[in-house]
Amino acid sequence: MPLFLGVEGSANKVGVGIVSDAGAVLCNERETYVPATGTGFQPRETARHHQRQVVQLLQRALRAAGVTPRELAGVAYTGGPGMGAPLQSCAVAARTFAQLFRLPLVPVNHCVAHIEMGRLVTGAVDPAVLYVSGGNTQVIAYSEQRYRVFGETIDIAVGNCLDRLARLLGLSNAPSPGYNIEQAAKRGKRYVPLPYCVKGMDVSFSGLLSYAGELVRRVSVEDLCYSVQETVFAMLVEVTERAMAHCGYRDVLVVGGVGCNARLQEMLRVMCEGRGGRLWGMDERYCVDNGCMVAWAGWLGRGEGDGWAGVRQRWRTDEVVVGWRE
Amino acid sequence: MPGENLARSRQEEEDEDDSTTDLSPSRASTHPSASLTVPFSVIAQGAEAVLYRTTMFDGQAVVIKERFRKQYRLPELDEQLTRTRMTAEARATAKAWRLSGVHVPALYLVDWQRRWLVFEYIEGPTLRTWLEGEGSERRARIPEAAAPVLRQVGEAVSTLHAADWIHGDLTSSNVLIRRSGSNDGWGEDAHELQAVLIDLGLAFCSSSCNEHHVEDKAVDLYVLERAFRSAHATHADAYTAIVWQAYAQHSRPQDARAVQKRLELVRQRGRKRTMVG
Ligand SMILES: Nc1ncnc2c1ncn2[C@@H]1O[C@H](COP(=O)(O)OP(=O)(O)OP(=O)(O)O)[C@@H](O)[C@H]1O
Ligand SMILES: Nc1ncnc2c1ncn2[C@@H]1O[C@H](COP(=O)(O)OP(=O)(O)OP(=O)(O)O)[C@@H](O)[C@H]1O
Ligand SMILES: [Mg+2]
Ligand SMILES: [Mg+2]
């Protein structure tokens, strides 16, 4: 039974996971760099965090899975997209590990890893994909060997919008700003209208964020979180549905950290059911960045590489040739 | 009420003609809109609306675009969006209807209560299905064969832009192809085909005194370009080039140059956007 190990570190999470060729998850270890309330994570501090954590995470992962390095068939790491310094730190760790134990090394596209892990965990075969995280907001569908981007944000990612709102509101970054917004929103009662910006299959959040910023002291934290969630999630559901109508999909798979939000999942579920389809969602273990998704995408893409083993801060989802799908 | 009259007349027709079984009441009872009580046939469910086909009192074929309540979003947000979109679509359709060289369905009726816009029915496929080709093997239409239709799209968008209107959702699903000449079939003789723009709910007016107007036009074209790339991968670049060429030839040279420069920036933005903020 070939086993693959994956190292993720493109943003403020560093993770190591091991999966089998059949898609069984043997372990999923993760550490998160949590910056002080009111601040965001900076590349240098984040990289230092990952450098400090990655070795013990590797050891923890091997122990949790009960395997030795020699039992592995290969090592995968996130080659991009993401922040340069954190990516680099984890790439160095993965490269060293691979050389120590003479294992093949596979760079993986982070976005593709999110999608493939989602398909593995949920069993969704060919869904439209909504990928929503701190760095990305894309509506994606597969065709002709690529994950094609139908719609995306034209400015900031939805997770970034939530994270910055949390900062303005003085909400904690632990375990994640988005999680704390979700909790506050549950207590919100009054809907405050906010700018709703959809352009075809694209969305924009920067106008909404600056408008919300001006309401900070005039509207309660709970009501503002509630209103922002209701507005930005409605925008996401609308563009997802438009892509589905355009290409004839019935099912949606939601991946990325914002994808574990229960309200977003509920809205997507209602929309899908209205089209005779269903929503495939996951919890925080596999939605938020993790090592398993990198391991699994590495296993799938093991034959595709051209020997390149660097990092790329920008690496678009649709650049990857998806050789493992029909 | 006209709706009820229509329903009755459809019902009578149905009794005589079995081929219209898709209009049967049993079908109507399962359709997603609770507010519709008369049996019409559903032709499509877009992101915003369900579209039904029926006939007017004079026998004219029409589509009803019903922006039914979206259960996933808050009622107040739904109400506000529906109003905005209905207004935009009615206004822009009426405006485009008067522009020569732009074809849009005639708008017959606005019913705020039922959230209906009623349009002329356009007989023919969407640009999307037409580009995908017909028959069992379904080979994508080669650019040369598609060119006459794609050129019309480019020219129509250019005319719309010259009048300061932005479509807002230019995709191959939002262009219908109808026969304007005498030839039968949807085959290779594309010269007889006419491109009709639909779905102007996201359209808006961007006047040339507005600093964003070049950007808005560039983004309009970029949306179409991306729709080609994602849904018609094989010939996307060639399709885009044909549309652009017609657009540029049909626009004032200085306008075309400004939009082209901006379009390049918009494309760059897509490619270079940083992934973490
Ligand atoms: N319950 C939640 N509700 C809303 N947002 C959440 C929730 N949990 C996490 N998030 C948000 O998800 C984002 C993190 O997601 P994730 O770990 O997938 O991506 P990332 O680190 O930004 O990387 P990338 O964009 O490269 O995938 C953060 O913006 C965080 O606030
Ligand atoms: N006037 C018409 N005549 C014939 N068919 C039409 C007409 N208007 C719309 N349709 C059909 O219905 C489909 C959906 O219509 P439309 O694009 O207006 O709906 P929508 O819900 O706004 O879609 P979107 O998902 O793009 O927002 C079209 O793609 C077309 O197939
Ligand atoms: Mg449409
Ligand atoms: Mg529409």
C-alpha cells in the first residue's frame, strides 16, 4: 500500500499529513500561527513559525500514522500559490526530508489540492467547485484536463475580507478570524444593507469592506458580522449558481477555510436543492489548509512533474494539467 | 387577469394536441415557483429566474422571466436585488431595442407583483450550445464557421458601449441565435443567423464623463473572453479574436484603443493578483 506524505505551508498554517493510494487518511497534523488581535500575519513571522514547527510536525505525523519514512512512496509539498517565505520554508523541509530518505519529491498546486481533497472526502464526482479561503475566491469547473475558473474575485478574497473585518472589530484571530465572525453573526438580529457587487460570474468585496469599516462604531459587532455574512455569502451563492446554469451542473463542492462556515453551507445547500442537486461540504479538518490535501494531490500528480521543485507565489489553478481525471 | 385567460387557452389547445405534454398541469405543480398558478412550460432556470414559455392573447409566443424568491438569502436582500435587477433589465432592454444593429427581445410587460418580465420568445439555441455544435459527435464549431455570428456579437456590444451601456453579464448563455433569412436548419450558412442579446439584469449605464467608463467596457469584454475560455476551451482564443476585431472595427478608433489598453490591464490583473493579503 503506497503512502504519500504532504507538507503544507502556503499561509499561516503549517500541516503534515499522510494518505494511502486508496485515499485513506493516516494522520493530519497542523499548527496555526495566530497573530495578535488587530493584526494580520506577516510573511517573515509566519515563515519563522513554520520553520520552528515543521520538524516536530513531521515527527508527530509519522508517529500518529505509525509509519517510518522508509515506508513512504513519496513526499509532496505546496509549491504555490501563497506567501513566498512560508512556502519556501516548507519546501526546504520537504526537500531535505525527501533527500534524507531518498524519496521522490512532488510540488503541488494548493488550489488543486483543496479541490482533490474535497472530492476524496465527500465522494463528489464532477461538481462545480466554490473555493473560498483567505487568499482565493473562485468558481471552478473541470473540463478537458483542467480546472477552469469561471468566476473569481476582482479584488480581495472573501476570507481576507472577513479577516480584515475581524481586525477592525477587534475580534480574536484564534482559532481563525472567520470562525469568530461566524460566532458573532449567530447573535446578530438586525440586517444592515451593504454594497452588493456581482459582475457576471465575478464578485468584488473591497467596496463592501470599506463601507462596513465606516459602520464599525455605529452598528453592533453582532449585527455587522451578521449583515456582512449574509451579503457576501449571497454574492458567492449567486455567482456559483450562475456558473452552474451556464455549464449545466447540479452539485456544488465547497472547499477552502471559509467553506466550513455553517451559514454559507446552508445557503449553498438550499440553492443546490432548488436546482435538483446537492451540496458537498466538509468540516474544518479538511476545509482549512492541511497536509493531507497536499499528500493526496501529490499522489495523484506524481507522474506529471517535469523535475521542477521550487516555489511560485503566483500559480493559477487553470495552469495545472490534470492528467489523472477522465 | 391575462394570466388566467392564457392558462385557459393553453389548456384548450392541449386537449387537442398531445405534443404539448410539457405544458400539463402536473408538470406545473412541481415547478419551483409557488406564486405561479397557471400551467406554462419551463424552458430554463438561470441563476436569477425561471423562464416559462407561453403565448400572449394574440397568439404571439412569449417568455416569462420570473425572479422567484431565493430561499437562500434574506427576504429584505432578495426584495432589494429583485427590484434593482428588474428595473435594470427593463430599462436596458428598452434602450437597446431602439439601437440599430443591436437585437434584443421586445419587452412586453413588467409585473412587479409577480416579479415578471415578459419578453418576445426567441426561437433558436443559445450561442453556447450553438458553438458546441450539433449532432452526436458534438464537435465545437470551427472559428471560420462561427465568425459571422461572433462578428455580430462584437458589433452589437460596440453599439451598446457607444451608447454608454454595459451589458454586465456577457456570456455565451446570454446570446441567442435566431434565423433571420430563409435557409432551413442551423447549419453552416451562418450568414442568415442573427445574434440576440438577452439577460440585461446586470446592465448599467456608464457615461463617458464617468471615470470608470473605459474600465467598465473592458471588463464587459473580459467577462465574455473568460466565458469562452472556460466553456469553449478549444477555440476560445480564436472566438475572442473575432469578437474583438469586429468590436474594434465598429467602434471609433480612439475608443477602441482606450478599451484595448484597459483590457490588457484587466487581463494582467487576473493573472497577477496576489493570492494572499
Ligand atoms: N467558520 C469560518 N467561517 C468563515 N471563515 C472561516 C471560518 N473558518 C476559517 N475561516 C477563514 O478561512 C480562511 C483560511 O482558509 P484556508 O486555510 O483555506 O486558506 P488560506 O490560509 O487563506 O490559504 P489559501 O487561500 O492559499 O487556500 C481565513 O480567512 C479564515 O478566517
Ligand atoms: N427571450 C427569450 N427567448 C427564448 N429563450 C430565452 C429568452 N430569454 C431567455 N431564454 C432562455 O432562458 C435562459 C435563461 O435566461 P436568462 O439568462 O435571462 O436568465 P437568468 O436567470 O438571468 O440567467 P443568468 O444565470 O445568466 O443570470 C437563456 O439562456 C435562454 O436559454
Ligand atoms: Mg443568463
Ligand atoms: Mg442573469
